[in-house]
Amino acid sequence: MKPGSTSAACAALLRRDLTLIWRRRGDALNPMLFAIIVVALFPFALGPEPATLQRIAAGTIFVALLLAMLLSLDTLFRSDLEDGSLEQLVLSPHPLALLLACKIAIHWLTTALPLIVIVPLLAQLLHLPDRVLPVLLVALALATPLLSLIGAVCVALTVGMRRSGMLLTLLVLPLIVPVLIFGAGACNAAQTGLAFAAPLLWLGAWLTLALVLAPLAAAAALKISLT
């Protein structure tokens, strides 16, 4: 890997972000704990009847994981803004969209992937049928990167504002409602024995589109926010 090249810059950015997350690994566990607590509260509120919990299991897990990721979005660029490295990324000769794509990938790997790993445990808490679990995992594997990509654009728009948490939530929530509808819809279809491929294909199409457009939109929004 040639020093000064774009690939070297991306590798250095990935190493830096992973090191910072490892130093604050306690904070990285907060989304997982939040999702577990939210899911664990539903049996207390609705009762322990398996039939009742099975009906809401997929949607509850989906909402809990998306909200847990939403809580961590505000930290996507916060440390970079505080130490001045965000301005350096914007001024870098390397493509800003590619550098931001690396940061979004790190956010997904350190936030969404641990959440997906604990989904079988959450499914057991809510008596989710075994045949629905693979569909839920596939839906989350498609939906969580979408949230990271969409959230990165919204974070880039609000990065320079004080107390931007509420504004960020208001921007992101309407955009992820279709993701929630199609993801939970695929799980509900699988639970009732209906065809579930179409919602997953829609999620895959949106993810492909977001992978191309979201880093470019986040780079443009970041330049606007910092000027």
C-alpha cells in the first residue's frame, strides 16, 4: 500500500476509528444494553403468554434495534468535530465521499453488527418462531446499513449545531419508517406462511442505491455544514 494514496488514507482512518472505539468500548455497549432492556420490558407489560409475544416479536426486535442505532448516530462525527480532524477530512486531497464511507462502515460494524449477533437471544425472550429468525436476520442485515447510511447524511447536515439530537431524530425517523415497514412486513409474512421475498428485495434495492448516493450526499452536506 503506497503511502499517501487513497487506499492508505482509508486504512489509516479505519485503524484510527477502531482504536478510538476500543478505548471507549464501554460506550459502544450502550446500544446493545438499550436493545436488550427494551425487548425485556415487553413481557412485563403485555404478560408472558407465548402467543401474544410471538405476534409482536419481529416488530418489537426491529424497532428496538433501529432505536438503539439511532441513539448512537449522534456520535458518528462528534469526536472528529471536537478534535478538529473533521475539517482535515474535508480539506484532504482524497475523495471525501470515500473517507465518509469508511466511517459509516465502522459505525455499522461496531454498532449494528453486535446488535444483530444478540438477535437470537432477543428472539428467545419473545418466543419468536424458529422459521422466522433467518428472515429477521436477513431483514436486519439489509435494514441496519440503510439506517447508518441515511443517518450519516442527516448527521452531516446537523454536525455543527448545538443540541442537534432532537433535530437529528426528527430528520431520521420519517426516512426509516419505510425500512421498518418492509423489514417487519417480511418477518410477519414469513410467520403467517406467506411469500416474504418481495420486501427483502425492496430493501436490497434501496441499500444498493444508498451505498452509491449516501456517501456523496453526506460529503456535500458536511461541506455545507462546515462552511
